[in-house]
Amino acid sequence: MRSVRPLGYSAAQISLHWLIAALVIFQLLLGDSMTHVVRARIRDRVVSSFDASMGTAHYWVGIAILALVCLRLALRLLVGTPKPAGGPAPLVLLARIAHWTFYVLLVAVPITGLLAYYQLGPFGDIHSLAKPIFIILIGLHAAAALFHQFFLKDGTLLRMLVPAH
Ligand code: HEM
Ligand code: HEM
């Protein structure tokens, strides 16, 4: 583990941030297909070919997110993160809470998805809750990043675009 904080995020950390963000948005936009696949399986019905392929994509993209977030957490432990963006102390605390909530969701949501897929308990409903929670958190997080960048003008968004090392 690194004891000195780096000046900014590394190229690998930035790439992982945007790749995971894009994959999560894909899951949120097309997750309904997986719900149709699971319901059709229970009722012994056939699904459209679109839902069948998007259901398969949902499975593998979800697993990719789980693998990538493990890599991201390992990297975080190895290279560390820059000191929090400035601003009032309560906002810095809120940002920490939001970032850790993201990490918890990025691990827990794919796991509950797998449990739901293999019908290992009542995880379908819990997994589906991820949709509104993710949407609210992404909205707040993106708004905060834009607020930092364009109102506080402290370059926070740039830290997630331009690697420091
Ligand atoms: C971060 C990753 C993931 C996100 C954001 C996500 C998101 C979603 C969303 C938005 C839905 C639709 C919920 C609805 O119909 O309201 C859904 C359904 C579903 N997803 Fe995922 N998912 C992820 C990973 C996975 C993984 C890895 C699996 C494993 C196979 C999976 C299996 C399922 C199943 C089985 C359903 C249907 C649940 C039900 O209605 O019983 N998901 N997911
Ligand atoms: C699914 C979408 C997203 C997820 C899951 C996500 C997740 C995260 C996480 C976990 C961090 C903390 C990194 C760390 O220090 O370990 C972070 C930082 C950051 N994110 Fe996102 N993010 C998403 C979308 C976005 C969007 C849309 C924007 C911009 C509009 C954005 C801008 C940033 C910025 C600027 C930081 C750095 C904050 C800082 O240095 O304090 N993110 N993101």
C-alpha cells in the first residue's frame, strides 16, 4: 500500500472509471431484457430475439463490471487516490460516502444478479432496486462533478480526464 497520496488519478484508474460507468449505464438501459428472460423462463414462454441477446449481454457485462471493479479496488489500494477535491467539510464527507456507496453497489449488484439468475433466494427484487438507487446516485455524482468543475472551478472533472502519472 502507498503511504504518500498521488497528485491525481492514473491513466488506468481513469480508464476504469469511464469504462465501468459506460457498462453500468448499458445495464441500466437494457436490464429490462433480463427481467423478460427470467419471467419467460418461469412461465415457460419464449422471448424475442432482442431480449434473448440483451439478456445474455446483461449477464456477461454484469460479470465484467464485477471483475473490473475488483481490479479498480486493488489499484486503489496499490497506487492510492489524490486528496479529496476541496469544498466545505460536509460536502467532502458526502463525496466520500457517495464514492463508497458506488463501490458497494458495484460489487453487491452483480452478486445479487447472479443469485437472482440462478434462483438462489428472493434476490430478483433486491437486484431490481439497484436501478433507482444507481440512477439517483449517478445524477447526484455527475451534478457534483460539474458543480466542482464549472462553479468552484477547482478542476475536479479534469482529474478524471487527464492522468497525473
Ligand atoms: C452492475 C451490474 C448490474 C446492473 C447495474 C444491473 C441492472 C439491472 C436492471 C436495471 C435490471 C432490470 C430491473 C427491472 O426490470 O426493473 C436487472 C435485472 C436482472 N439482472 Fe441485472 N444488473 C447487473 C448485473 C447483473 C449480473 C452479473 C447478473 C447475473 C446473471 C444479473 C442478472 C439479472 C437478473 C436475473 C435480472 C432479472 C431480475 C428479476 O426481475 O427477477 N444482473 N439488472
Ligand atoms: C455509472 C456511473 C459512474 C460511476 C459508477 C462512478 C463512480 C465513481 C467513483 C467510485 C469515484 C471515486 C474514485 C476514487 O477516488 O476511488 C468517482 C470519481 C469521480 N467521478 Fe464518477 N462515476 C460515474 C459517472 C461519472 C460521471 C457521469 C461523471 C462526470 C460528469 C463522473 C465524474 C467523476 C469525477 C470528476 C470523479 C473524481 C472525484 C474526485 O476526485 O474527488 N463520474 N466516480
